[in-house]
Amino acid sequence: MSESPFESVEAFLQRVPYARFLGVRVELAGDEMTAVLPFSQHLIGNPMLPAIHGGVIGAFLELTALSQMALAQPGRRIPKTIDITIEYLRSAGPRDTYARAILRKVGRRVANVQVEAWQDSRSKPVAGMTGHFLLRNEV
């Protein structure tokens, strides 16, 4: 029996130790996937603000892109990151963070993905990412 797309993404997240450490999970509504980074005190990078560490936000964006690709192409090996560019737009406060990825172009060897993360309102993103990923053959 084959895995459902949701089970495929969940299995991917369970194989990545840092995703487990962060507590990243995904929610599916129809064909839209939203990644969720639940707030936890150990994610704070600047206790004076307080704000979630930029590295945590960057990793969350990359995991969102990889999760979206796992959802779109179940059964494929995890793509390798070629490069990513992250735009930090505002401080991410001590609350849950959400992200959605758009697969701009998925070719035979390379995928171009854009991700946007927000907290209170999707119209006020905290960060964005553009990434290129090397697609690999079936498992």
C-alpha cells in the first residue's frame, strides 16, 4: 500500500533531525500546504526583543520548500539545495510562524521554489526565500 501525500511529507519531516528539533509540522487544506513552526522558548535568538533566531527562520523556510516538493513528487529522493536567498523583512516575535511555498518551475534536474513566512497576517510577511534545488532520481 502506498503512502498518501500527507504521510510522505510527514515521513520526510521525521527523517530530518533539525525539523524534529524545531517541531515543524504541515497542514493540508485541499491542494494547499501550510508549514507551521510552533513557538518554543528555545527558538529565541534575541531575548531583548524577543525574536526568533534568524537561522531558525531560514531553516524553516528551506524545510517548507523541501516539504512542498515532497508533497508534489512523492517517492522522489530529497532534493539537494543548490542555493537559497533569504529576505528577512521584520522580526519574528514569540508566537507561531506559518509558511507556504510555490513551486515556480520544476524541471527535469532543477526546481525553483519561492517561500513566504508570516505570523499574525499573511499580508505582513516576516521573511521570504527563493531557492534552487537539484532534483534526484527516484528512490
